[in-house]
Amino acid sequence: MLFIIMALEVLLALMALKELGLGIVLAAFGSVVLLYLWISTRDIKGGYITLERSESPWLYDGIAKMAKKAGLPMPRVYILDDYIPNAYSFKNTIVLSMGLFEVLEEDEILAVAAHELGHIKNRDTKLFPLLAYGRHLMITFTAVLILLAHRSVVTITALVLYGIYEVARANFLKSREFKADETALRLLDVPMSLKRALEELKYYEDLRMNVKMSALPSIEPSIERKQKPAIMETHPSYDERIFRILVEINGNNMFNRRMQ
């Protein structure tokens, strides 16, 4: 769906701008390819600490066990020097922030890692960068058409296509989060630990937001990570994810009972 919308936007640029449109399209795609090749050769820098088995055997062995169950090689695991609970993945790499270890139990941290393994298993770590580059291309083509076409029908069409693209993109990214949760449930020895982890993270997030809103100027909020307000949410809420996890677990339990 997303690629079809982008193809329509490219076609619109070619029809409205002729040779100029072709040049802009080729230059935009060429720039994205060069950027992708450059970024793919870079490694992460900053406050990342490689997870060593000798330091956290429970975490290392737990991730190795789940990776084997998922049919994946052992991923690289980094601990990020950040007090805010956070986790993400890219390529065959999982990053867990130190903040997770402050608010979650061991089985809950493994559940968070299982979710990131779900993204790797489902090839999201390869797909998401392409979606990011695709969004930049859509923004570029839309802006070019508005600035250079000088025709209201082209401008309106470009804006409509971009709006549809953003809605489809947000829905797609949400669906991938749900899919990563479903994969994590199949990897975990205790599937309910993912629900507990999300509940703890939701509680922490709500608490942090309340403290931030009630704090006096220059106290504490200055050290918080700056958040840009999202035009459209691309992540489901904690409540949505928890509800789906409960449905998935209870559904599997009912199926297993009927099989017995």
C-alpha cells in the first residue's frame, strides 16, 4: 500500500513536471541510496556498553535461548547509558537502556528483549529504515510539486496522497508493534511477563509525565529528553498492547484446554 501511494506521487511528479520531474525523482532516489549505503557502514557510537555474559549471565543466556527458539543467531546486545527506560533494535542488534534495570524485574527485561527479537525475526529492522527513507521521499516530492507545479489540482492531489501515506504508514507501524508482541509471547517461558513489563513502563511513563507537568521551572524537566509532538502516532498505546496480549494469551489457553 505504501509503495503504491509513493508510486502514484512519483507518477504525478513526472506528469506535472515532465523532464524536470524526472531529474528530481532520479536525484532524490539517488541521494537516498547513497545515504543508505553510507549509514549501513557506520556503527553506533556514544554511551553503549557491550553486554558480556560474565556480567549478566541471566540476561545473555536468556536472550540466546530466545534467539535460538526464534531461529536467529545470537544478536549483539548493548546497554545504553540512559536512565530513561527504553529499548530498540536495528540490524541484528538489541539496545536496552540502564533505566530498564531500575524499573523492571529480570523476567520483564527479558520480555522487552523478546519484543525486540520479534522485530528482528519479522525483518522490521530491515523494513523500518526503508519506510523512513520512503517518508523523506514523499515529503520531498510533495514539497516539489507544491512549489513548482503551480496548479491547484496537482497541489491538492499531492497533499491528499501524502495524507493517505501518513495514515497508512502509522497504521502499518502499529501493526508491526503488535506483531512483535505476538512473536515475543511465543519466545517467552512466561508470556505474562510482557504484560507486566508494559504495565510497569506505563506506570513509570505516567509518573514521569505528572512530575514533569507539576515541577517548577528549571527543576528536573531540563534533564528530560526533549520530545517532539507527533502529528500522528506510529506506536500503539500501552493499553492497546496490554489488551491484545491478554486476548492472545487467553485465546491460546482456551485453545489448549479444548485440545486436552
